[in-house]
Amino acid sequence: MAKPYVIGIDMGGTNTAFGIVDARGNVIASSSIKTAKHAKIEDYIDELYDEISRMIAANEAEGKINGIGIGAPNANYFTGTIEDGVNLPWPTPIPLADMISEKFGIPCVITNDANAAAIGEMTYGAARGLKDFIMITLGTGVGSGIVINGQMVYGHDGFAGELGHVIMKRHNGRTCGCGRTGCLEAYCSATGVARTAREFLEIREDDSLLRDYDIDSITSKDVYDCAVKGDKLAQDIFEYTGNILGEALADFTTFSSPEAFVIFGGLTKSGEYIMRPIRESYEKNVMGVFKGKTKILISELKESDAAVLGASALGWEIKED
Amino acid sequence: MAKPYVIGIDMGGTNTAFGIVDARGNVIASSSIKTAKHAKIEDYIDELYDEISRMIAANEAEGKINGIGIGAPNANYFTGTIEDGVNLPWPTPIPLADMISEKFGIPCVITNDANAAAIGEMTYGAARGLKDFIMITLGTGVGSGIVINGQMVYGHDGFAGELGHVIMKRHNGRTCGCGRTGCLEAYCSATGVARTAREFLEIREDDSLLRDYDIDSITSKDVYDCAVKGDKLAQDIFEYTGNILGEALADFTTFSSPEAFVIFGGLTKSGEYIMRPIRESYEKNVMGVFKGKTKILISELKESDAAVLGASALGWEIKED
């Protein structure tokens, strides 16, 4: 029998959120600390240990934690290590899983943020019961977590599922944070939507509520606010974004023919302004044999809890010996 | 214990090849019949049964056949059915697996041609020991078979692995047999190479041995023959083809991060004329985290035996009760 609780830790460059989660996906208790406060990773882990231990004690959960799951940028499930090239205040690679499980005396599994979200969705959310689905996270970047035949796809090196970096524009594409050009992420992340807004405002000449904003600091939230008010240019920005995302999803289907895509992250707050063009573009672009078969769903995880929930779900993978 | 032999059947629109295969991948005996000769599927299966029974008897293999594997166009592994929209002389869908296993009294599994090739490669060929690889078949079309974590990817409906139909040119792309435009298959199949040859001959003005051929009937073999003789235009055609294929493989890696791609089919006979540009384009285009990690291999299956071998490997999936 698995123990009744798991700990989920969502480690970001700025904040680290964590919580105790039960088998039904209820977050029993949660809190956070500043990631960047500590110059040394050891001090960070000490503070995390103190805070989580206090939380465990307050909830009478001592000895009842099945495992600790961590979602972190560039975290490798196979090696338990945070690899190079991430926005964290410490030198990489960091053998995080080992450090945490030694400190806590509880088994620890880590994976990247998007995979954690997919596992969370499969365990507690819109993908319950699905064996073949693809999670797409639309945030600052575009992440993905792929589940095939009920199993997370990690690839031979643990880095599978970088669908934000398929090339959507092979000529004259936007620069991407990965150092290449034309990536899906450069168009369909929240940042990508803001870039599209700036492009549209420069190229087009029609009136728009967006012209009242400072063009250099427009956000995807501003675009949504204007779209809701009936602003044509703002709505066209979502149309453009959804169209590209639909084209991308249509290509992904040729790979694993999923039963559903689950879309997660801030951009989904724009609701049908973004979801309708995604669905329309997907059905228009997908190969005949796949038409009408694949659902495009919005995540059912509460945004505030999602990262912790997703990470926590990894804690159930640990089997008692 | 599995029985010592399997039957592989490669069902094409024109011919059906079949053979008896042992556990080491030796084709003990093989033959073929005309697929299109019979107006009724039942008559076709009768002839296949007579021919294969004779072969089994001649090789003293009665009672020693573990299973029958069939590779066929649009064959669905899950349903055992050949689905609609294929170039076969009989009405579809055809419940082929059931019809064959009833007639022969031997369990039968079917899948599409490219998946059969991938299973063959994993069982007997270049992918032995690999748990994560993608088979790309370059023939009249471009097919694919994807293996993740040692398992064939079928998708929720059995139609996964249509990588010949990801979109490589979103504007002004070539028409594809699937009814859309810009698909990988329209550029990188043998037919695609011939189309490129015709385009190059029309657009460019430099001398080429290819100008001695009838432009409307140029084949990828003609392009190879000229490339070998040092013809620059012919070599550029492979450069163009390999470049697109490398871009496509780089995108596929973001999905499943395979240990290797295995390239199969007629076009691989062009050797380094096609393989060098594929490898160079792949390394140039792939995302940083994947650089230098993934091998691009040529199939080790003998072309003449490959389809039968690949199909036969499915026969090992059948476990004796």
C-alpha cells in the first residue's frame, strides 16, 4: 500500500511552491519560499526542508509521505539532475533528486515542468483515463508533455517533449530563446502573443484599443482585455496565434495520434478567443485519416495548484519495497 | 516456448510476397503471388493458403509456425482490419487478420508497411538493442514507424506514425497524395526526388546529364546515376532532398528524442549522396540540447527480404497460451 500523501515541489527561477497532496488531488497544505534568496543550493535545500517539515508536522503527516515529486526547469527524470542552461542562481548540473531524498529521507523523483503538468493532468485532471494525449503548456514559453500508451515519453536521454521548438516558419522566422529561429514558442507563448501584438500594431493601420498601451510593454493579458471589448485587431492576434498552434497540433498528430491535446497555462484564460481558432485550424490542417478524432481540451487543474499538483503526482510513482 | 518459425506476408497493391522466417531472421523459403489477380478477396486468400501450405510442407514446418505477420497498406494493428482508401482490388474495410487466422488456423497480426519495417529492424536489423528509434521509409511515399521505450507507437486509433505527412512548406507547397500541400512525402520520396529533378531542370540553366533524359519520366535512379558521374545538378537534387529531410528529422527529435533514425528504402541506395546532406542538415537544424546525440543509420535489412522479414517479426508477438 502506498502511503496516503505526496509532496509536490514546483521550482521556478524566482519562487518555489510546495504542498502536501492526497490521493484524490486535494492540496492539504501549501506554501512557498524564494528560490533566488540563497547563494548556495545547500542553504536553499535547508530552508525547503525546514518549511516542509513544519508543514508535515502541522498536518500530522509524519511517516505518511509516499514520495516527493519536483517539477523544475531542465530537470532530467532519468538522471535526477537539473542540467545546464537554466535560469537558476546556482551552478549546474545539480543532482537535485539525490540531494532532496537524502535530506528528507523520502524518495524523490524530478522532471521538467511540462512533463509534471502532463502527469498531474493524467492523475487528477482532464486527461484522467486517457492513455494517449499531449499536454501543451502556453506560458512564458511553450512546453509539452507527451503520454503514449499510458507512459510519459522521456526519450533516450530524458529530454523528449520539446514541442515548443518545432519550426513553424522556415523563412524569416522570429528569433527564439533556444538560439534558432521560427520555433512554435516564438509565436504561441504569452511572450509570442505580445510580439504578435507589436507586429500587428506596426504593420496594420486600423484603430485598436491596444494603441492606447505602451507598445513595448503590451502583454497577452492586455490583448485579451481588448479582445473581450470587441477589439478587432486584438481578436485577430488570437486568430493568428491559434492558427499557428492548430497547424502545429495537426503535425503532432501524425506522430502519436493522440486521443486529446490538453492545453494548459495563462493563455487558456483567453478562452474561446484562442481555443476556437486552434480547433478550427487543427481540423482544417490535420490529415484526413485523423479528422474529427482528437479532442482539444483545456486543463482542469486549478492554475494556482497545478504546478504543485503536477509535481506531486510523480510522488505516486514510488513503490514501497 | 515459442514455435521455431513465423510467416511474413508483405501485401502490396500488385504483388504479395511471403516467406518462412526463423528466430535469427533467416528467410528459409519465400515466394509471391499476384495480389490483383483475384476479383474476390476470398479467392486471394485461398491461393495464399495453398501456396503457403505447400511451402510449409516442403520445409517440414507443419505445426512449427508461431504466428503470421502481415504488413499491408492502411492495416490497423488494433482492429486487424485494412481500412478505407487503399489501392487494393477489393472493397474495404477488410477484416484481414481474422480471415487469415481462421483460414490457416494460426494466429495473425497485421500492421502497416512502415511499422512492419520498424519491427523488422528492431528484431533483426540496425535497431537491435535500441529502445527509442524512428524508422523512416523512403519509397514511392515516405512512411515511418516509431518505437518508444521498446514499444511500437500505434496511437489511440492505430494510425500513429504518419511522419511523411508533416508539413515542410506552409506556403506554395507541392500537392501531396493525401490531398493537402507541402507534406514531407511530396519532397523526400523517390517520387519527390523526381519532381525536384523536373523543377531544377526547368528553373536552372546549367548543363546536366539529366537533360539527356525524357523530363517527364525521370526517376530517382536516373538522378543517382548522374550524381555518381559527377553531375552537379543531380548532386544538388540530393542536397535539396537531404536538407529537407534533415530539417524534418530535427523536428521529430523534439518529440521523442530517439537514439537513432533508421532510413530504409530505395533512396538509401544513393548512399552518401543523400545521407551526408541529411546528417549535415540534421545537426545544423536540431535544437542545442539534442546536438551530437542521435545517430542516422541506414537499414541493415536486405531490400529483397525486408518487407517479408519486417512483417514476419510480428509473428513473434504471439504468445502461446
